[in-house]
Amino acid sequence: MEEKRNNQVSGSTSADLLPLSVEQSPNLPAIVLASGSPRRAEILRTVRWPFHTCAVNVDESCVIGEDAVSYVERLAREKAEAATPRRFSELVLGADTVVVVENEIFGKPLDNNDARRMLRDLSGRWHEVLTGVALVDGRTSRSIVAHETTQVKFAVMSEDEINWYISTGEPMDKAGAYAIQGRGARFIEQIKGDYFNVVGLPVRLLYQLVHKF
């Protein structure tokens, strides 16, 4: 499976993002993370990216006929735009992550039964994790949006393993009902692409988007 990437800048499709040389690499600008996600915040701390948070609430309902790419990019942009009025002069980051199995979007499970359904569908199969990333400049309202895709292979899970994992509570606030950085790691056989994307924020893509900005 190939890793896919699609990028849009101010509403138009852009060329592939160019790699950065050491000489080109700028100091990291401080950003506002339009999210209350502890996982995204931890990723930014891990890579020493200066930030502060501004949690927002947006309707995460999927529009009828909307595919996964359109969905994560739209929500990422809406989250960034929702925080922008409160952070007028700052660069705002919005992100949204989903798991996709045969074109079905798996968000966060509604309850234990929903988590059980997702884990059964993931068991022994490849799936994709998509994260939409959007940046909005509060001073100019200029925006840029893109997404990252990573393929993940789940091991076969027994019913006892599924029930145990649900009993830990870990699946309940995670897209696809698992956390690759937590107890769920024991069920991951292979990964193709960006690990941080599966956690919730593709750092390399963010870095490239900031550079283009």
C-alpha cells in the first residue's frame, strides 16, 4: 500500500511539498492548538514545538456522501477557524483524525458495544488512519489544509482480548477504538507511514505546511 498525501493551499491544489534542507529550516513559530487533545499536545511537547491550547467545540457529524479525506480536512479547517477569532494575531492549528476500514469512517466509539464492533472489524486486517491538518493565520485569515494517510495492520484479536481492552477504558476517546501509543500497541503488527499521524498529529506534514505558509 502506498502512503498518500493531498495538499490544498487557500482553496487550490498545490504541488508536492518540497523537502527542507538544514539551511532552509526556520525556527519553529509558536502555534495555537485548537484542540483539547492531550495526545496532540504531548506530540508537540515531544518535538519541542512551542504552543498553547485553545479548545473548541465543532459539530463532527459527517455530511452525507462525504469521503474520509474531505471529512478530516473540513473538520481540521473548522476547528482552526473556530479558534481564530479568539487568537486574532496568531497561527492556529486544527487537526482531526479518523480510522477508515473499506471506506467506512471510524471515529470515537459511542459506547462499549460500538468499540467492540470497531475492534472486531479491525482484527487481522489492514486499515488506514487519516489526519487532516489545517493552519489559519489570524492576522490575514490565510489558510492551508492537507492530510496524511498511514496504513496499519492489526493482529487477530480474540474476544477475550477485545473485552479486556475495552475494560481498560482506553478505546473510548480514540478514533477507531485504539491507541497505538498505549495498551493498543500490543495488537499492532505493522505500520506503513507516519507513526505520529496514527497518534493524532503528523509532525512532518505540519512542519512542511508551516514552511510553505
